[in-house]
Amino acid sequence: MLSFPDMALLSGVALIVFGPERMPQIARQVGRFIGEVRQTSASFVHTMEQAAHEAPVSHSAPAAPPSPVHPPADPLSP
């Protein structure tokens, strides 16, 4: 999160770079972008929560790892 001095510095730089005529337009575009990101994030979280609730729950024990087919060879044997 940006602190107040950080926001003031960014606003000042943006004002110098873009000028006072374009600042309202840029602020609206930034606001729309932030709104879209929040909406997309909320939609993603909702979809993941819904999928988690709909996923079947398995109550069986986890499967044992597969045993090796051949034991490792002893490198010191002739």
C-alpha cells in the first residue's frame, strides 16, 4: 500500500508528465482499470470457492507409493 507521501510524489510526477488537462481523463482510466481488476479477482475467488465446494471428498487412505521393480545394484560387487 502506498503512503501519503508516495501518493503525493506520484501525483506530482504525473501532473508534470501529463499536464493538468489530461489528469482527469487519466484518473478515470486508472479508476476503471482498478475496478475491472477487483471485479475479475472477485469472480476468480468465487469460481474457486464454488469449485472447492463442488469437488468430491475422498475418505479413503492415500495410496502407497509404488515399490521399485528392481533393487539398486551394489556398485562394489564384482
